[in-house]
Amino acid sequence: MLEDECNKLIVQYTNPVTPVVTRWNSECMCLESCFKNKNVIIKLSEFHDLAPNPRGWDLIEEGITVLGKFKVASELWRGVKNPSLHTVIPVLFYLCGHLKTFLKDRIRMGMEKC
């Protein structure tokens, strides 16, 4: 159904990714694939109740922002044959700082409760 609608709208189809519990990045990839198909999903929601509301799309985008950093980190570590502390610890500190900044921004904007 999604692929057919993409063809009708002449939009590049992105295969939806199903999250896998044993894969770190699958949640991020799932959100990314949904967001890439956003316009088509919204169009389909005229006939089926599929699309998130505008706040839902904002949350998907925020999820991509947060999880995307972890995706990059895990891909970096995967490329290293034998990760050692001097390659892992700086990335962990970066991720920790990223999360702190993200949470502070949400609290400052009054969005700590979704």
C-alpha cells in the first residue's frame, strides 16, 4: 500500500524498517524510514488512520536526533577491530553530553512531559 502510494505520488519509496530487539540501531532506522515516508503516510491517512498528529511527527524527529548519535557511535565502534578505552570513553562522554543538552533543552522549552 505504501509503495503503491509512493508510485502514484512519484515519490521515492523507502522500505519501512521493523525494529529488532537485538539491534541497537533498529529503532532509529525505523523512525528514519517513517520520517522519510512522512508525506505519503499523511496522504494515506486521508483513507486510513495511520499518521501521527503533528506532535507525534515532532517526537519522531526528536527520536531520530537522539538515537542518531548512538547510531553513529555504534557504527564507529563496529568499524574498529578491537575497540579500546581510548576510543570508547570519549564517545561515551560525547553521548552523555548530548543527552544532557537534549534534556535541558526540553525542560527549558517546557516539554519534559509528552
